[in-house]
Amino acid sequence: MTRIKIILLTLIYSITLLSAQVKIACVGDSITFGSGIKQRETLSYPSQLRSMLGKNYEVKNFGVSGCTMLQKGDRPYMKTTTYKASLEYQPDIVIIKLGTNDSKPRNWKHKTSFPSSANKLITSYQQLNSKPRIILCKPVPVIGSGRWGITEKILRNDVAKQIAKVASSMNIELINLHIPLRDKPELIPDTVHPNAEGAKLIAQHLNQYLSQPRDKSFKFVTSNNSSESYFHGFKMLSWNKNKHRIVIPKLAAQGKPWIWRARFWGHQPQFDIQMLELGYHILYCDVANLFGAPSAVKRWDNFYQITQQKGLNPKPILEGMSRGGLIIHNWAVANPDKVAGIIGDNCVMDFKSWPAGMGAANTSTRAWNNCKSAYNFKTDAQAKTYKLNPIDTLNKIKQANIPLLYLIGLNDKVVPASENASLAEEKLKPYQHLTIINKPGKGHHPHSLPNPAPITKFALKCSGFLNAPLPTK
């Protein structure tokens, strides 16, 4: 083969490779532009996202400082030349991060027109010949009192909720950029704009989202007896007087994985929100006042059959806060081949600790009476002899090799760790599938973590999406 032919073939291959790249348009304001970041050309979040995604993606920055989603704002994005350039780019994916400047008083006075403004912008991209995938972003946090009239109160309580409603009404993908930066104020030095490290966290969050394997063909089939509402921008179906709930992701993850939430629906939802973004369904079956008793396990058995009829993964990840720890462990012991992982969050593992108060905790009289009734105990003495609490049956979890994550408030006075999760940690040693996240100085509340990334990583690993080893202490 002549040298000229080799050169021509190389050029043809290069052109073909470039044309096959997925084109991503990052639309937004100064945070997208990279304002305040030295070397923003390489360190803004679109630039860092490009590096993370690799050669199969082309990412372009269409951010303009000061711009608003609002058409009546002081600088509407749709009136900029950059907006026109983003249309001409004919992207395959459009990531829209607008709303921060909309929160300024002079702009938010027009808040009633925010949905129509957002609809107009989104529709203009939907009408492109490239038929791009549209992703809306809830804004990053504002630290303290903010600047330039931008406040966390308006941004999070008003603007972010409007964005979620738009995503719901238009069935648009939604990413919450508030969560990955909410516990990192040092990365937002001017109170509004993330620095290069903050931009890196945004890029990592978007990279994880875009790289998550999806099953675009799967659609959860709804039932006629369910009512429809929304959970943080995602469709929620409820039935049986709200005792049964399922929240549906915009795009299901490969394998149709799901999180089975036990008790306290909607409390500290940041982990659930991240898993919804990543394509997990979130389900709830109310077993209030049953404290993990056999009747609760049977109710969960019946609910599990519904999930399998709907086509969800045969092995959910069980999530239990506080007394929810009783049902997730007891159901796992009864169904060890049907559990991908267990997340216990300041969880009760022995009802003699709470609500009975037979150890270091105080007795919760009403809850204890309900617990005894659920187990058909006639006396406290009878309950004290019971040997099938989760703390007693850990070997069955261990024998089944079920991954465990315990979040432990070391100053928990309500559900003392020494009688519950910390005791479980000691009894399980050695166990390679145990992950502990201790929270020094923290009590029973708050549950979860402000940034649930370590919990999310554990769940992804349980589902086989990560090859990295599980985090340890």
C-alpha cells in the first residue's frame, strides 16, 4: 500500500470517528461558562466532562454569564448569539443549567412565566433535526447570604422546584446538582460560583449519570387503581391508601434495579433522588407498627411478587432507617437469595434495645406495646427470650454473602449503636462484605449523609455497576 493511500485511509477514519462522536451542548449561565475559574477553557465543568467521557464524546461550552431562563429576565439566554450557536451545533445531548440568575429579585418577580420560558427553550432544542436528549439541572448551592441578589432560599425552595415541575410536565430528564456540592462550601469561594474543584464534582456527577448503562426499552406498567403524583420531579404511583408507592426513573438502569425503602417515606431523600437519576426505581411497602414481625415479612413477600410481575430486578437493595432496620434484616433472612444489598441507617437490630428500653435506651411505651402486639407477646419477659432479632440472625446474612452498609451515629441515644449496628459490626467480624460509615458526634438524627455519594457507590457496587472495591471505614 502506498504512503498516499495510507494517509487517505487515516484521514477517512479520523473523519468517520469524529462524525460518530456524541455531541453534547452544555447550556447555561456563568457557572457553565466557568466564571472565576483560572484556565476555564480546560477547567470549567464542560471541559472536565469532556476529558472524563473520552474520545467518543464531543462537549461544547455554551454558557453565558448572567443569563436567565426567564424570557422577561434581565438577560434571557434565548436572546444571545451563543444560544443560536448551540442550535446550529445540532447536539445529540443538551444539558441545561439555568436558574441561578433567575432567583435575583428583579428577575424572580416574573416567576409565574418561568414554566413557559423553560418550555419554550426546551421545545426549541426538541425541534432540532438531531432530536437531542434533554437534561435539566437543578442549580448548585448558594453559600450563606449569597451575592448579587442570589439567595439559597429562593434558589432551592422556588427555582429548583419550578425546574422539577417543568421536568415532570415535559417528561424531561432531571439531575440535582445541589446534592454533590451541598457539603462542600469551600469549593464555592464567592458563594455562587464553584471553583475548579467544584466544577470537577459537577463533571463527575454528570459523567456518572451519562455513563450509567440504561435499558431504554423498559417501561413500568401502571395499574388502574393507582394515583399519580410526583416525588422531587419523578413520577410516583401510589395505591392501597398510599401504603404502596413506586417512583419511576426517567430512564431505567440496565437490569431494572430498585431500592426498597422501609419506613419514613421521603425523609432525608437525597440518596433516593440520586438513585432515581441513575435509573433505579424506588419502592415502598408500609409495615408501620409491625416492627419486622412475621406478618410484616409476609406483607413484603406479597409486595415482592408484584414487583416481579412488573419486571423489576429479582434482587432489590433494602434501605432501612431506624425501626426500618427490623424489616429489612428479617426479610433478608427469610429471602437471602432475593437481596442485592442492605443499607441500615441508625437502624434498630434488636427490639429489646428499642422500643423496649431493656438496655441503654429509654422505653418508648406506645411503640413497645405495638411491637409486643405484632409479635403476640403477652409479657415483657416473653419478649426478652425472643432469639430471632436481626442481631441474633446475622450469620444467615453472612452465609448468604449479602453486602451490608451501616451508617452509625456514634452519639445515638435513641437507638444506641452499642446494642445495634456497632454490636453487629463486632459480631460479623471478619466479613469482607461489610461497610461501616461512622458519624462521630452525631445522634439518631440526621439520617443519611448530606452528600450521599458513599451510599450511592455502595448501591451501584451491589448492582454490579462498579468494579472498584467497596469503601471501608
